[in-house]
Amino acid sequence: MSSRVKKKQEENRMEKERRNLERKKRKADKKNEKKLNKTGRTAKKRSNEMSKYRRVEKQLTLAIIIVALLLLIVLFYVFFI
């Protein structure tokens, strides 16, 4: 019975250590990314996100322009023909 308790305590201790290491790693990564941002360089992950957003923004702008032109054509047809 006591071996089960010891095993459970050991597992709990290992889990706490693992969570603590993960937390420290996340904190270090966050600090490093902030440092990179302050120097003008962004992390690669953030750079990829920004390029994705720019690509989507260009597509949306193009779609808005096309819809506006089609609307103008329809309005021109309705009122002048």
C-alpha cells in the first residue's frame, strides 16, 4: 500500500517539475520575443502570421473593388438605360 502512495507522490512531483519547466520555457520564449520586437525584428512565427494577414487583406481589397465596379455598372444600367 505504501508503495502505491510513494509512486503517486513521485508522479505528482514529476508532474509539478514538468509544469514548472514548461512555464519557465514559455516565460523565456516570451521574453526573447519581446526583446526581438524591441530591436525591430519579429519572431519567425509572428512574421509568418503577418504575411498571411497581408495576403488575405490584398484578396479582400481586390474583392471589394470588383464588387464596387459591378455595382456601378448595375446602377448605371438601371438609371441611364
